[in-house]
Amino acid sequence: MTAPNELRLLPWSGPEGKPCYLSTDASGGYMSRLADNIEAVQLGTAAELLEEASDTFLDQEAGTDDLRRLAKELTGALRDVLRVAASRGHLLAGSEPPHS
């Protein structure tokens, strides 16, 4: 849940790749649930790609095209995971009690 006047970084980009934010304090709202679901899919995709990468690097017959495609997919997944981490890190930082 975001604190009042806090913006949540959403797991997708807007026009021209600019970040999208959600202004709400309702964690159970439609857009919050949609963002949560998309984040879960993005993290799952990254985990699957990591496994695929391990298999591909062990495959002696993997060609340049295979590695290029994998690198492109891993780059996209890493971008998504970093956005999720930034969003969740911001949410966690906002919910921690002040240090004394």
C-alpha cells in the first residue's frame, strides 16, 4: 500500500519508454492488483529465462542467433525486474519505521 501522496512505479512504461506511476492509497484497487499480477508474471518470466540461459550456455551447439535472441530476452527481463525492485524497494522504504 502506498502512503497518501506517494506514487507507485508501475511495471510498464508509457509513451516513449517513460515510467508510469499510480497515485492511490488503496492496495486492493483494480490498478494495484493489475500491477501486482503483471509484476508476478514479469518475475516468473525472468526466472524461466534464467533457467533457459543456463541450459543454452551449456549447449555446445547453441549458435550466435540463439545467444543473440537470449541476450535480447534477458535484457528485457532484467529491465522489468529492476523496475519491480525499484517499485517494491520504494514501497518498503516508505513503510519502515524511522531509525532512532
